[in-house]
Amino acid sequence: MSTINIRKVSRFGTLHVAEARIRNMAKWAGIIFFAAVINPTLYLVSIGIGVGSLIDANKGVDGVSYLTFLAPALLASAAIQGSSDEVIFPTMAGFKWERTFFGMRSTPITARQISLGLFIAAMVRTSVSVVIYWIALYYFGALESSTAWLAMPAALFAGAAMAAVMLALAGKIEKEDFFFTIVGRFIMIPMFLFSGTFYPLSQMPIFLQFFGWLSPLWHATEIGRYLTYDYPVSGPALFMHFFVLSAMIFIGLTASFRIFAARLEK
Amino acid sequence: MSSTAVELSERRLGQFGDKYFAGRPQQVLLRNWISFKSSAWIAVVSGFLEPVLYLLSFGYGVGALVGNISTTTGQVSYAAFIAPGLLASSAMNGALLDSTWNVFFKLNESRLYNAMLATSLGPLDVALGEIAWALMRGGAYATAFTIIMSALGLITTWWGILAIPAAIIVAFGFASFGMAITSYMKSHHQMNFFYIFLLPMFLFSGAFYPLTVFPGWGQAIIKALPLRQGIELVTRAMAGEFSVHLLVNVTYFLVMICVGLFFTTKRLNALFMK
Amino acid sequence: MTKSLIHARGLTKTYGDFVAVDGIDFDVAKGESFGFLGPNGAGKSTTMRIIGATSVRTSGTLTILGKDPEVNGPQIRAHLGVVPQQDNLDVELTVSENIFIYGRYFGLSSSFINKKIPELLEFAQLEEKKDTKVQALSGGMKRRLTIARSLVSEPDILMLDEPTTGLDPQARHILWDRLFRLKEQGVTLLITTHYMDEAEQLCDRLIVMDKGKIMAENSPAQLIKDYSTKEVLEVRFGSDKNHEMVEILRPLAERIEVLPDRILLYAEDGEHLLEQIAAKGIHPNTSLVRRSSLEDVFLRLTGRSLVE
Ligand SMILES: Nc1ncnc2c1ncn2[C@@H]1O[C@H](COP(=O)(O)OP(=O)(O)O)[C@@H](O)[C@H]1O
Ligand SMILES: [Mg+2]
């Protein structure tokens, strides 16, 4: 059985890459699981209950408990964080630290398959985190409506949008010196803080709301709120949220194919 | 004619701790300054941004939902309530980043400390130099943050300036403690465990809400943790509240500083003299 | 009494139950270039660290320039230039910044160091790289920079732990040339190596170490004279036949060693021995006559090769 079926490898290359990544993640399953459980608990108890008690005692928000208001945003934020990590680190490792991508290139696997494989693996891992997070939200009583389970795919959607963009960005980085600092401090934290996560976006000055519109977190949060409680979102607005997220996935992935190919096939 | 390396090494001979201390921690600082000038400034400068973003987002966004907070000194705006906590947290983060990840890298990966200790420097020079650098960074963050607080009108009395020394004490405590712990860490993995502990400490420190939302036993645990102590220290200093409570907070950090320095020196000596 | 720069008696270092350096005695004189030759794990680096006052001996006496490293560590380190087995250059800094700050660690004045930098860069052939970050240097350049850096304090003794391990032949020769120059300038060199050619090239005198013990001590030429014949004949018969040939060849040579892939026959005249073998109708697949080396000394002393 030593003959390699080249046709087969080239057809399923993406899945081979994804499988290899998932097997690698399985080594860290304990930690991933732990983080997936502990993270929501910490935020829900501290911000949800701590800050929530102040807000609920004051005038509340959207007529629901602060926990309910926060829940879909935290869910989407966890998806975004998880999926970004899961594409950035393997991309840096593959191109730079371990140079495994260059090893893969001497097999029939294509650059496009590598990038898509990483993306799929990241989404698998993110799905696990999102499900766990959602269960935690449920037990904290943060989910009100019968469509609340749909908040999971909405969060995943945001995770996919961010992962696609990050995949392209990480693929472009040749010197990682300050890449992580920049991503963390200039992208992730501002997004977390200014996407209508902790209060309605409309409360911010209009020039800051603009950043919210660019943020996958805000779009997913709007969809999530619509699904988890009586939050009114108009049809066209809903369409716009889906459209922006889809566009990010499409543009991100297309760009990443180009970038990976340029780096691996030159 | 300048002195030779040998003459220089004999200057502190016979004085206390001459085996561990050459009296030149400033050279370790200089090394960090050279490295900072050429590239590391992006990381350092951007670190300052984080608490400012929190202050703006929470102070004004969440603040609009929360309204005013009643404290022992009366009603304050939500932004004014969280500012001291954010300052203490950022002093902690700045100090820890320098004294943990950076130290870990220099200890285990670039083996920079091996190089330093192959010269006539001693382990205490290295420990003091690194901690002083972390402090300068913490001090710079604290100063910048204090300026922003006052620009936003969150500082109403002159006592507000005490935020800076208070934050430096907090940074000193975390820097020496963080460095001591790092010197015992063997892998990235163990380092991550250390960081797992930081997020809950931050979220439950009461930086964002009064601790009274927790039951008594929960409050007791939180108050025993260094970040809470730091927040109280900064808050009290800024309010000009010179009570025995402030003394307790300061003492807490003095102990942290001494214990941290002692173990760092001891461990570095053991690591390099094995 | 002793004029020696370094004086060791019964020097011992244990890690738990494991004896890394086992009671060794040696003296190093001023201006000498002294080597520690031995395979991996012989205890060379450990000995170097003890001399460098960055490791505490378990027992024995040791003085360096009359001082005890346990008492006067910083003062002894001020006399030494240390080139460790693994480079520990400051990767965040440039080439000249590395030299500069290293000098500052010794407390030397900036003006003194700045005067030395061009000289050291020239010595290390790194003038063009002076503003390059260390990360971007090749292995040989890093090694030369580490040596240049260690010279900034004008040390009396330069300690080099496996200076050329991992370098390509060209880089090794450049480095050897630099070390010769230092030797000519009268710097005392302490060199560890597991390459016999390096030991032969660089050392006036050396000790052969194995498992923490000294097996022999002398100049390279005298060691070869004492422990080997003038020449060696290396023959190969193919791995399965080597063993049966040994018994036939044994009476012909002064001494015989069997390695996994070849047989070494020791004799004063190798060519003559080869003729004798041929006269017996024995024809090895390949044969080679060479001069004896420290490798043969080591084989004789320990029954093992230096480089496994
Ligand atoms: N810090 C240490 N702890 C335990 N064992 C050590 C330590 N350093 C060296 N050794 C052991 O001591 C022996 C000698 O090591 P070393 O001096 O590095 O040899 P060499 O430099 O000749 O290759 C080796 O078996 C090594 O594993
Ligand atoms: Mg060694």
C-alpha cells in the first residue's frame, strides 16, 4: 500500500491539512476545553453580574437584564478570539517558526488547500468553544427566546469572517516582531470594546460608530440580539449584517489564497 | 587613562554582598534602553493605549447605563470610579509583561543573563536592573494615564498627582514578584498557567463595580489579592485618604517587593552558579 | 612556587549522584594555549564554567591568577573573556551594540569601548555588518562576534568552549586564523574541543578527558609519540568480512583497532605494512596510509572514537 494516489491527495488536500491541524489541537484539548468553560464563566459572573447589578439597578438596557443583553456579544467575541488565534499561530508556525508549509509544498497539496485547511480546522475548534459557551449562557439564564440556539451559528459566522481576514493578514507577515502586539492592541481590544458589546452602539458618538460598522463583532451581536431576545432589527438591516460578514469571508479567503500561493509557489 | 575591567571589579571588594552585586544595575537598564530605542517602542507605547480604551469605552459607554456610583466619599461618575482601578491594572500589566515574558525569553531562550553573568556583573545587578526598567515603564504609563484622567476632568484635587507614585509602587511589587516567579518557570506552558490566573484577578478586582456585589467571603478573597490591594492603594492615594488602610496597602506591596527581590536573586544565583 | 595562571587540584563537580568532573589536576601557564580534548559529556564545559566562576565546584582546590572563584567570582570574571559553547549574543541588538553593552557590563567607560569597537570589528571581519541585528548573522559570524565581544575587556585569559562546532570548513579556518593571531599577541587561550584537528592546530598542550577524568596530558606531538605509532594503515574489507580478517592481520601490526566500518593497523611504516599484507595475498577493498593523530591517541586511551 505504498503507492500514493496523487489524484486523491490533490482532491482531499484541504481535508488532510485540516485533519492534521485538528489532530494537533487535540493535544491541547484539555486546555482548549478549560478555556472554553472558564472564560464565559469569568465574564458572566464579573461583568454580567457585577456590572449588571449596577445597570439593572439604574435604568437597565433594552428592557432586558444586562446579562441577556451581553450574552450574544460575549458569544460572538469568544468565537472571534478563538478562530483568530487558531489561524494566526499555525500560519506563523507554517511560514516561519517551523516552516511546515514549505514541507507540504513538496507534496501534491496546494497553497490554496493549506489555507483553506487551516480555516476549516479553526472553525471546527471554534464550533466546540461556541457550543460550550452557549451552554454556559443557557445555565446562567441569559437566553430568553426560543430561537436563542441560532445565536450559535451567528457567532460562528463572525468567527469565520474574522478568521478569513486574519488568515490573509498573518500570511502577509514576514517579520512577526510586533505582529501579535499590533493585532492584540490595535485590532482585538478596540473591537471588543467598541462594537456595541457592553452598551448599544448608538450610544457612542457617530464617528466612533463607524468602527462598529466595520467590526464583525457588531454585526454578529446585532444578529445575536435579534435571536436571543425581543431586539428589533429591520429586514434590510439584518440583510446588511449577513452581507458584510459574508463579504469578509469571501474577501479574506480569496486574499489568503493569493497570499499563500505567492509565498509558497515563488 | 580609563580603569581596566579588573580594577573596576575590585571597587566593591570587601563590601556587603560583593559576590552578588557589582553596583552596576544601570548597565542592565542601558541595555534595555538601547533595545527599546531601536524597536521595542511599538510594544511599549501601544501598551499605554489599552487602559485608555477601557476608560473611554467603560467609563462613558457603560457609564451612561450605570449612572453615578456611591462610594465612601460620596457620588462619583462611573468613569471616575473605574479610573484608579484601570491605572493600577495597567501598572500591573506593564510591570508583569517586562518582568515575566521578557525575562523568560532572556533567561531561557536568548540566554542573555548567562552573558551578563559571565562578565563581572552579579545576579543582583541583573535583578535590580530589570526591575528598575519595568518600573520606569510602569511609571511612564502611570504618568500618561494620569494626564489623560485629568484631561477628562476625572481628577478634581491635587492629590490626584499621587496616582503616579502609587502606581509605581504597584508596578514595583508586581515586577519583583513576577520576576521571581518567572525565574522558577521552566516552559512556556507553565508561564501560560501564570497568565490564566491574571484574567480572573482583573475581572474580579472590583475595578468595574463595587465589591459589595459579592458575599463576604468572596470579598475577603479578593481583598487578599495583590491587584485589589493595588486598586485600593491608588484610589486612596488619589483621594488623599491617609488612613491606616493606606498603610496596610503600602505594606502589602513592600512585602511583595522584598520577597520578590530575595527569591529572584537567590534563584538567579542558583541558576547560574549550578 | 607555581607560576601558573590557573591551578587545579582534585577539581570535582557532581550533579546529584552523577560525577561530571572527577578530581582533575592541571596547571595553565601564562601565554600558553591549553586544550581540553574529549567527547561529548566528558566534562569539558563543566570545567570551563567552574573556571569561569559561573559554576561552583563540589570539591578540590582551584585558583585563577591566585584567586579562588568561590570567593572572588566577579574579580576573576573581570580577567576572563568567555566564549560559551552556545552563543548567547543579545539578539535584540546590532553587532556593534552587542560589543558596546558587553563592555559596559564590565563597567568600562563608553569612550574606551567606542575606541575598541572598530578594532574588534576588524578583528572579527564584521565591519560591514556593524549595524546589522545579530539575528541576521551566519553561524560563523556569530561565533566571531562572540569572540570579539569577549575581547572588549582586554582579558588575560580567553576561554573558548568548542569554538568551531557546527561551523562549515571555511568558517572554521577563518576562526582558527583569528585565534592564532590572539595567541601571537600572548593571550592565554583555554580551548575545549572534540575535534582532534582543532586541538592539534591550536593547542600547545592539552589534556585528554573522558567521563570526567584526565586520561593523558602533554603536547599534541608528544601525546601521539607516547600513545601511537608514527603511521596508521586504514583498511576496509566490507562490514561482514572485517572481523575474520582481524585475526589474520593482528600479528603483522604493532597494534590493531577495529571500528564498525574499518580496521586500523598501527605501524611505523604504513606503506611497508600494506606491502606485507599484499604479499600474503590479502587485498582490502580500500586502503589508506596516514599519520597518527590525536584521534588515535584517544582510541588507544579509551577504546572509543572521539566523535561518535
Ligand atoms: N546542570 C547540569 N545538571 C546535571 N547534569 C549536568 C549538568 N551540566 C552538565 N551535566 C552532565 O555532566 C556531564 C558533562 O557535561 P559537559 O561538561 O557539558 O560535557 P562536555 O562539555 O565535555 O560535552 C554530562 O553527562 C552532562 O549531562
Ligand atoms: Mg560541552
